Amino acid sequence: MNKNNYPDPVNSSFITYNSSLDFLNSELIIHNSELSSTPPPPRNPYRIRGSGRRFPLWLLALSLIFLPACFNRSPELPTAQSSLIPNHLDPATYSVTRVIDGDTIVLDNGIHVRYIGINTPERGKPFYKEATEANRQLVEGKKVRLEYDVEKIQSKGKGRDRTLAYVYLEDGTFVNAWLVENGYARVSTYPPNVKYQDKFRELEKKAREGNKGLWGTE
């Protein structure tokens, strides 16, 4: 109070201002409590954030189909050039039905197979019978597997094609190498089928030095 017993205008204004602030604070508390007690509306997972548009379901479906393909690409198929890789081991097993001579046989599917990298005496030549009989004892009636080199087919015309191969018995015996090692065949390689050329020459040298087979007749 001032000296004239009138209300102090400054103090009364301050009191009125504080009362207004208290009222506003109480209103804010009530409003906040109402907001916290009201659960938020469910968020639409297919709505694009920041816009009112929905994410198209068909586009989501396409993404699920094609995205895995981007991360799991299948290996490229071999080209015609890479498919000519030499030294291919045929997974199939064949039976030898007939021996023609020391380096040629016939399989149960009718295919004629010429051994790669070696040559045995031809009919009428010295040691022809011995080489042919050795080959017969080794493979006739037995199961074999074939390994190919760069060129697989030798064409002799009039449908008389022959398959060129390295031949293995079921016990792992390498027929081409065995014939050279024991003096029944000479080394005879023709590019590009030269995978075992060095091995054959080494075996031939040892057979010649030991006078084995045909080397003992010279």
C-alpha cells in the first residue's frame, strides 16, 4: 500500500501476470496429460515418409522378386572357346567289346577309340601280333574310362570317325602309358593333343634302354 492507502499498481500488475502464467501452466499440464494418454495412430508402413502418398504394393512385390537376383547371380555359362578345355575326363564308364590292334579298340556303344600319343606296329609289321595281344589281354571285356585332349574326333571319311582318348582301367591303369612302358608302343604325338607327351617320352626312353618289347627286336 502507498501512503494514501491505494493499491500499488506495480505489485497488483505483477500478481495478475503471475496468476495468468499459473493458469497457462495448468492448462499445458492438462493438455500434455491428455496427449500422453492417447495412443498415437498406427503408422502405415507403405506410406512414403514426408508425403501423403502410399508406397505401391505392386512395386514392393516386384522388388521382392528381382532384388534377390541382383545379389545371387548365376555363374556365366562357358563360351564356345572355354568349352574346348583339354584333358576332360569323361564321367561315363564303357565296356571294351573288341580290340582291333595295339592302339585301337571298340566300345559297347559302337565307338572306335584310338589311343592318343602312341603308335603300335601295323598289321604285317614286326611285333604287330605281340602288341595287339598285349592290348587285348589288358582291356578286352573290361570297363574303361576316357580322357580327352583338345581334339576329340579323328575323321577318316565315309563315317569312319574315331574318338581320340587316353584310356584308364577301373584300377587306375593308364593304358596308353602302360603300352609304351612295356615296349609295345612308340611315342607318336600330334599337336594339339600333347598333354602326356613328356611322360610318354620318358617311359619310351626307359623301355628302349631296357630292350623291352619291340625295342629288343631292333
